[in-house]
Amino acid sequence: MKELLQLEKDFQRGRWLLVAAFGFSLIVALTAVGLAFKYSNEFSKRIYLVNRGEAIQVTCGSVTDNRPAELRHHVGRFHELFFTVSPDPKSIDDNIRRALFLCDESAKRLYNNLAEQNFYRDMVQGNVTQRVQVDSVVTDLRHYPYRAVTYARLVQERATATVYRSLVTETTLVDVNRSDNSPNGLLMRDFHILSSRITQEYSK
């Protein structure tokens, strides 16, 4: 009887060892498969370029990896095109045309308002130049559409004086297809000026 009980205990112990060995083998196999997929995915992102017989490794990434920098560049470029004014109607029209590819009709409305107030005509007739210095573009990517607030300075140079203006604007941005006119794949919406005031003025 004791031999039968001992045999039963040995059988149960062997069965548990077999189950444990199978479970351990399964864990090892799943881990190996997971690591293989991970390394395979990472390896598939690597591209090798050959330059004069020398292989150069580059890495692919998601289009969203550099999104904050692209947002800042897009908004900064729009401000450069829209607010840079020279006493040349053709240059003004060319800059505005390129700027309007980066923003919706809100920029067109602002341009029309400035034109109705004879802003551009006075700049041309007065031989005035205006350039923009973008200090910072604060973006918020936590919510979509993205929000951006721009802090910049306008410098207006006349024959008799130089005027400095503090400029603060706000806009939201949405993703669009990349193109020559919008290489960052973004479009600004609801662009408006929060503040524009003279901070300094120097007579010549």
C-alpha cells in the first residue's frame, strides 16, 4: 500500500514538473517571438544609402516624430510671408499669395481689411519697409486641432523714424496632405491678432 501511495506521489510530482517545464518553454518561446518581431520592426526602419561606395545608415520615423518643430516652422514661415512688407506691390502680392496657401480664409479676411484701410498703399507711397522677427511660437499638441500662439516683433522703417511693434497672434492648425505649397502638411485656421502695439519709436 505504501508503495502505491509513493508511486502516486511520484506520478503527481512528475506531472507538475512536466507542466512547469511546458509553461517555462512556452514563456521562453513567446518572449523569443516577441523580441524577434521587435528587432525585425526596428530593422525594417533602417535604410542604407550608398554614397560613392560607402553605405550610410538612416532611420525611418513617424511623420509625427518632428511635429512640434514642423508646427513652429509652418507658423513662423506664415508670419514672415504675411507681415514682411516692402514698398513694391509685386513683392507684397507674391508674399501674400504664398502665405495664403498656409492659412484658411481668416488670413484673406485680415489682408482685405488691411487693404481697405489703405495699409499697403500707404506703405508703398511712403517708401516704408516692414519686417517681422518671430521670438517664439508656443504650441499645444495635447489636443487636436493644434493650438499655436506666436510672439513676434514688427520693425517698420520710414525715412524719418523706426517703429517697433509687439505682435501676438493665435491660430489653430490641422493636418493636410503635404505639397510644394505646404511642405509641413499643415493648414492654419482661425488666425487672428491678439495684440499689436508700439513699444519703441526712434526718430532719424
